[in-house]
Amino acid sequence: MDRKRVAILGILFVVLVVLVIVFFKSGLKEKIIPAAPISPPEVEPLRLQPGQTRIVILFFLSENDTLLHPEEREIPADTSVVHQAKQTIQELIKGSRRGFISPFPPETKLRELYVTDEGVAYVDFSKDIVEKHLSGSSAEISTIFSVVNSLAYNFNSIEKVFILIEGRERETLGGHINLSRPFLPLYDLIAQ
Amino acid sequence: MVNLKKRIPFITGAVLFLLLSVVSVSQIQPFLKLTTRDYEEFSRVTIQPSFPLSFEIEKGSSFLLVKISIDIPFRIQKDPFDSRIIRSYGWTKGRDYYILTIKTKIRDFSYDYFVLDDPTQLVIDFSEADDESRRGDREDQSLLDSALSRESDQSSTQEIQTIVIDPGHGGMEPGAQGKYGTLEKDIALAIGLKFKAVIEKNLPVRVVMTRDTDESVSLENRAAIANFEKADLFISIHANSSYRKDARGSESFFLSREASDDEARMLAYLENNPAVVEKGIGGDSEDEITMILWDMAQSAYLKESSLLAETLQEELNFLLKTRNRGIKQAPFRVLTGVACPAVLVEVAFISNPDEERKLQTEWFQNNVVEALYRGLENYINSYTRQ
Ligand SMILES: [Zn+2]
């Protein structure tokens, strides 16, 4: 074997080894990738007529009891479910027009809202909902379930609600209610 | 060319070194490869471990549990997938095994599995079920149900040796704040310490505090302390606040859980494999491993927890003449991981100026402690063996 061949073989061998290493190392470093929680927003045929509206029910607190009280609101219905859901939450954090109590810090903003194919709405609030929150158990429960109930009650395609803060998962709002799992609505909390 | 010639001995050395390091890395780090693939009639999951495979399979209504015996940590390589039948994977860690949960998109599925050698692979094929396998599934369910009720009967007659008291919040995290500046963390600690003293004076039990100073303790660690100390009861103490100005009174909470079949079945399975429950929080809690266990520990004690909440609330209502707000269920983070009967007591509303003033006083704190103690005594007398 002449030297040239040895050199070429050597180079080929090195390349092979490097490839093997890259393959193994990258494989070993790879971690289990959690199933993407968010799938693209629902694409819906826009068969709805422009200008059409619908009534949604928002849930607020009352000084009279510990329950959530319904209040109607008219929103545009010529858009997708995601759009309507966003509008519903925006109306909710704006507060009641009938003197009910809003369980949100007034600075709270809705950043984003998605709905997965599996019926989970991801509702992303600004950090004000944590930083300005009253932080008591009852306060947390009413904040969370006014959101969850207002979405699940009005939209058939929303079964559960996952609350995010500034785009991220958070353990709790103020040390009490677990935000790391999606919420089912609690209709027991609704006043008759 | 000349350059290269000179380098050949160096390259050979480098190659040898790299080869050795590849071999050593793959020996130190066992791994498991998980692939998911759809075929016309079925979806195939291939589990390929770099270690000898010993496994058991258990079927649920919309998931399959694969218990893999191994007592050393390993890495999981999972290919991205998009399957008609397979929804997702979850991992639970036991003392000397892992449980792989394969969640399916369809409720009724059947499965078939076989093992290939060289390299070792467990191949599981999922398909939509025929009627026969559905029947089997139902029998399976009732077996798990009976295992579940047996378990909860046992735990309700357990002797109480250790009580963990958890004063809410602390340190950097003050909790709710009253109009006059009272902090929830301070009230919770004051009442918690008094409660500990009264229990120790009157009952032959050990009392452990999750914190006894003004310090931050994570919610997960509070549960971990309770489980590490083998707590028989866990009582978390808080002061409430509401957006309603008039809100007043005490409330006792226990954990709510989603009433889903899958969870109940998973729980029953975990209860039949108690080693999973004994494995504590901490250790290597890799983000990607779903710690189903710690989400579910409390689910096994909901009945006892509701009884404890009831007896405590009854005394709080009686002694403090507070309006009966009764007992409630809510998904409290601090309770989820606690593996014994556990409640969270909101003694009064710090957001209500009247109650905030009361909460600051010794007599009110002592009244609360007396009520809690009587409730505790009632619970022990009524529901536990002595
Ligand atoms: Zn609290």
C-alpha cells in the first residue's frame, strides 16, 4: 500500500468515526420531547355572515354569596371560535356592567389564546394577574373559575382550560391553586 | 500530503481515544429508544433498550402501562411521531423500575406484543378493538376497583403517629395581605406553632413543621417533607382573601380530582405497586419525565381527607361562631403530592378588616388552635384505630 492510500484510508476512517460519535452523542443527549401541547389554532370554514353577533355568558362575583353570577354580553360571531373566545375573555377582564365584582386585578391583559384539537384552551395572561393578585385561596379560585367557566360554558369545542402567564406555565397564581394541569369547568360554583 | 503523513500517528491516537470514549459513554449511559409508526391496520410502538429487558404489560381503557424493571437511570430517545392511535407517552419512576404509559387516542383498543432479539426490542402493535377485548377490559376494571376500595379501608384505620403542620407561605412569599398590613405568612406560622404545642402537650404523637421560621419552602417540598417524615395527617394553615369585601369565616379544603376513568385506573395500578408511592420527590426529577405519581398521591386519601376537613370545620364553626362556609374541594398544589389524609384550613379572611384585626390577637389565634385541636381529636377518635 502506498502512502497516499494509507492517508486517504486514514481520512475516511476519521470521518467515519466522527460520524459515529456525532450519531451516538446526539442520540444520547436527546431527551424525550413532550408532545407539543399546542396545535395550530382551529381552522374553521368562515361560512358565517359578516356583522352577525352572538350572546355569551360571563361569570362574575357578587357581594351576596360566594357563587359566580352570569352576565350576558354580545360579541361578533363572524369569526373563528378562537377569536370569539379571546373576545369573551377580554370582556371578562374588562369587568361587569351590572355591578358584579371582577375577580381580576384591573391591570390584567390577555396576551394570547389557543384552542387545541383536543378541546384544551390555553389562555395566556400578562404577569399582572399574578403580581397584582390578592393571593388568597378564595380569590384564586374565583379568578380561575370565572375564566374556565366563561370559556367552557360558551364554547362546545372547549372542554378544559390551561392558564399560562407571560407565555409560560406557572405553578400557582399566589401559592394555592395548581395551574400545572388543565381545569375542567366547575358549574357548581354558578348561581342559579 | 507531507503534512498529513506526519500526522498519521497522531490521527491513529485520536481515533483510538475517540473510539474508547464512545464505548465508555454508551456503557455508562443506558438508553431506551422509543419509536412510533403507523401501518395500515395498526400502530406500532417499538421499545429498544440498551439493557436487558424485563417487563410487564397492563392495559387500561385508553392507555397501556409497560413496567420496565431497571434500577439505574437511563436516557430516553423518542422519535417525533404523528399517529392515528398513539396520543402520547408518560413516565413514572419506581424504586427499581419505570412505568411507561402509552396513551391512546381511541378508548377501545387491542394490542399484541412480541420480543425480538439482537438488538432486544419489545414491539407492541395497537389496533382498534373488537368486542371480546372490550369485555376483558370491563372485568379488569372491576378487579382494579376492588383493589382500590381495599386500600382505602386500610388507610382509614391507621394509627396516627406523625402529624405534619404546614404554615402557608413564608419568606419571600407573604401570601395574602390585609388592609392593616397583616401578612398571611405570619398568621399561618403563629397559629401553626401554637397548634403544634397543643398537640404535643395532649397527644402521644410526633408533630413535624414544614417551616418553623419565616422562610420560603416550595410547595413541592412541603409535600416531600410530609412523605419523608411518613406523615399520617397533613394540615396546611392559611388565612384567606377574596375580591368580595364582605367575605368572612373559615373554610376547610381537601383536594379535588378530575373524575376521569383513566386516572382512577392508573391510581389503582399504582396502589397495587406501592413501591412507586414510596419513591420520594427530589432525586432526579427530569422535566420530561411525567411524575404521575406526585400528581396522584393525594388521590388515594380523598375520603379520609374529606372526613378530616369535616371534623375540623365543624369545630371551627362551633367555637368561632363563624358562618358555615362548609368544606370545599379545590385543586390545591400543596395537597396533590401528600401521601396521607391532607387538608388546607383557611382560618379567616385577612381581606376582611374585622377578621384581620381578630387574626392579629392572641385570643383569636388560641381559639382557632383550640378548635383545630378538638377537630383533630374527633377525627382520631372516630376514624382511626388507637
Ligand atoms: Zn395561603
